[in-house]
Amino acid sequence: MDIINIYIKAEKVIDETRGAGMMVFEDSRGNAHSKTTSIKCDDTPHRAKLKMILELLKCLKFPCDVGIYIDDIGIKTAIEAKWYLKWQDNGYKTTKGKNVKDYDLWQELTSYLNTHNVGVVRYINIFDKELNKIIKEV
């Protein structure tokens, strides 16, 4: 199985959210490749991060080992604990019967998270310079 690393960063800049994502991988010949994405929106940084993860996972053509590097503890915990599976079973409702925050994105993400072997690592400034450059250009 191929190993894919995804790095995600988003922040609030005055009255908008700006974010950047980068997917890094090697092909079968050992050549390094990357794909970047960026976002500028009125969404929360949390929602922007989910959108970028989804966009990059959609690029994968077959099941892969995926490492997601992110600074959002909520997203990290939800993926690691596989809360999205419980939400799916409950119609994307919390145990209190309310809609899960950003349930529309979690619904779409669920199939990708089930297809790939996904691990999440707390963001540790890897590619910070590159991501900050992309954010500034948005």
C-alpha cells in the first residue's frame, strides 16, 4: 500500500479563514510528488480544514496508508476514535440528538476514511514555511 502524507493548516485572518493543504507521496520509482490546495472562505478554520482533507483524499485513486498532520485536536480525535462511524449509525446526530458539527462534510469524509488506512498526527510545523506561503497567496 502506498504511503501518503497530508499536511493541513488554516487560520482566521481578520474576517476570513485562509488555509493550505499539501499532500506528499513517492511513486513506485521513488520519485517525490506533491499536490497543494488552498482555501479562502467565511467558514471556521475547523470547517476549512475538513474541506481541504476531503479535497486531497478525493485525489487518491486506490486504498492507501494516509497520515494526516493537523493542529485541530477535534478532527484528530474524531478520526482516531472513529466517531464518524458512530455518527453514521446515528444519522450524524450526537448522543444528545443534535446534528454533528459539519455533518455534511463528515458524511462525505466517512467513505474516504473507510477506504484508506488513516492515521492522524498532531501538527508539528512540518512544511510550515510552505503552507504559510500558500496561505499568504490566497
